Amino acid sequence: MLAKGQAGERKRLEKQKLKKVFICQSCGRESPKWEGRCSGCQEWNCLVETTVAKGKSTTESRPDTAGHLLELAKLQHDSYSRITFPIGELNRVLGGGLVAGSVVLISGDPGVGKSTLLLQISDAITKNREAQVVYVSGEESSQQLKMRAERLGVKGGGLYVYPETNMENVMAGLESMQPSLVVVDSVQTVYLEDINGAPGSINQIRECTLRLLRWAKRTSVPVFISGHVTKDGSIAGPKALEHIVDVVLSLEGESFNSYRILRSTKNRFGSTNEVGVFEMGSAGLTEVSNPSQLFLESYVNGAIGAAVVPTLEGSRPLLVEIQALTSTAAYGPPRRISNGVDFNRLLLICAVLTRRAGVGLYNQDVIVNVTGGIRISEPAADLGIAMAIASSFRDARSIPGTVAVGEIGLSGELRSVPQMDRRISEAARLGFTRCIIPDAVKKAFHGSEGLQIIRAGSLAEALRAGLEKTPKKKDTDDE
């Protein structure tokens, strides 16, 4: 009877150490009760009931920093040792190379090319440094990885494939081998037996990533982690890991487009504004050294409803083509459709065009598209978007060889944008002859021989300078 009582008491204490919470599968926010909408990320129906342990967490403090108080003034600054790759676009996004002991998360939609990029990175390390790389594959078997390696031309010398999902076994293998680089593909497939929840849940993802983080900091071995989100968002994705890892890279691209853009949304060792441009082919991802020329390869000089804008992606100037189409709304209110441009920004530009520039879009459907699958987030593209819309509405061709850059204010004025000299130099390098900029930019530009600088103080003035003059027949008919 005493033994039974002790066993019952033990079970009761074990139950007391567990508690049930509701965890958002999109952002990782915990809630004591179920909510239809997460108050953190505003997503609907994303809270899942999860059992977690009370009190002491399963994660341990990092041995290299625990118990040490260091005065900042007495610390010696040592530059981070970086591993450079033969892939220049990847080095650019990482801030000059991969820092030893860093944990890098590569996120993206399924099928965008994350595994292909990771396999090419592993091959580059083994080729140039004669190092050993461990590729932990939780999604594919060793035979499947071999088939991909043959397609990509990866011989695999020094690349060790470890098809394992148990994180305890993975850590034991890493301790025994001590490689130069570790790749985990993907974090949604690995698990720890002493953690509640299925593989891919918030608890499993966080605990597995923390184990890898502590090991990377202790051994100074960099780790790449692959993470994806399903199309319906049902599996916890990289959002729950962004505060844990050192670098977050996002691989973007459309399934119908061969171009891929690698962005850095978090980087503790460099800038978060850099992007890398790749092209997906039969031999994997190849870097694009001149993306401006690539995005303009189908551009027709002086086309109707098109404008070229010199944008900035980090420190790199890019020339992209913006296309617009307007048509009279057949029924109902007019629609606004944007692809690659912020929708609210498009609404603002349409309102300013109608009110301040005499372009009557009140009964017009407006469709704006950025070619090449790239997204533009900076307001410097406002003038180019407005010129493309006005060109389509008036059926007026843009003057050949013209690029336009500037932010549009609500009163129709043009505002200055940063790093104008770099944008102008890129336009001159690609053979453009005219550049419309805001009149607020008083700086004189050098190194832009052959490029005429046209200053405009308002949107209406810029449209007169950038579009060919046509009869106002269409304006009259539509109004």
C-alpha cells in the first residue's frame, strides 16, 4: 500500500510540472486560453493547444558566457573570422562571408530552391577549404540527395550525409566528428524525445534550434538551418526562430519564374539591406552578376505604359521596368491591382494623379506590375509608377532613354530620395540618356556623361518632361 501511495504521489507531482498553453503556429506567441485571432501577428485560427513543462526549462545556459561579468571598456575588439564562398551573391548578403560559430536560417516556400542552395554551399566549402561538411537530411534519403548531387555536378568528397531526425543522435554524431560546417534540412523534421509535441511544433523547433545554437557557439562551427512554411501556414515556420538565430535569409521567387532573390532580414554581423540575385537552371542556382541588364532584357525603349526606375537594394543600384495598364471599369467600382508594388502606395499615387496631375482615374481599373518578379518597397519608385500609369491612360509613349526617380507627396510635389548619385551612375552605365529627378535635389552629379539631368518640382511637370505630347482626345472621352 505504501508503494502504491508513493507511486500515486509521484504521478501527481509529474502532472503538476506540466501545463497546457495555446501557442500561435505563426509567430510563437503563448496564450493561457484559446483565441480565435492571435493578438501578436493578427492571424486567424492559428493557436494550438500544447503541453509544456513548468519551472526550469530544458535549455541550459551557455557555458562560454555563464557567470562572467565583463566591463565593456576593457573588452578587446577582435574581428570576426569569415568563411568566403566562390558565390559572390551569397557573400554579399551575408555581409562579406559566413562568420564562424554563427547560426543561419534560410527560409522560403516549398520548392523555391533552399535545399539546392544548401547543397551548393556545402560543395563549395569542401572544394575550396578541403573541409568536412555534415548534411543532416530529415526530409530526403541519402539516395535522393545523391540524385540531386549528380544533377548539380556535386561529387561529394568531404560531404557526409546524415539522414537522421532524432536530435540527440545528431548532436552525438557532430561531437564525434567535429566538422567545419553543419547543414540541417529542415528544422521542421528533427525532434527531441524529452520535449512534448510532434516534429514541426513550436516547442520542438525552438528546443532543437537552441541545442544547435549552443553547440555552434561552443565549437565555433557555423550551422545552416533550412525552414519552410506550408502554403496554408499550418506548420510553425521560421518566424518562431528569428530571435534565436544570428542570420535570417529569405529565398524568394515565383514558381513560373526562373529568378530567385536572396534577402537578409536579420544579420548580427552585417547589413540587412543587401540582396543576391540567382537564376535557377538545370545545374542549380547560378549567380547573376548584372541584374539590371537582366531585368531590362525585354524592355522596349519608349513603350506605352512602361517606365524604368533606378532602385536601391542595399548598396546595389538596380534598374527595373514598371508596367501599368488602365482600362475603363465595365461595372462596379474601379479596381487597383499591384504586383511587386505596395498596394497602399499604389492607391496614394492614383489619388495624387487624379487630384493633382489631371489624370482622371476615377473610372479606370489600374494594374501595375514590376517585371522580373522583384518587389519594390522604397518610395523612390513613386515617380516611375505614376509615369507608367499616365502613359497607359493617355496612350502616350515615354520619351526613349528616360528613367525617373522620386517620391511623390500628397500635394503633388516631388521629394528627394537618398543616394541619387549611385542611381544616376547605374542609369548612365546602361546607356540611358535622360533622368528625371526631383527639383529638391540641388547636388551636381559627376560621372554621368551622356545622361541629361531633368529636374521637376511637381508630378505634373515630370509627366510633361517624360511623356510624348499627344492630343487630349482620350482624356476628354473618358471624362
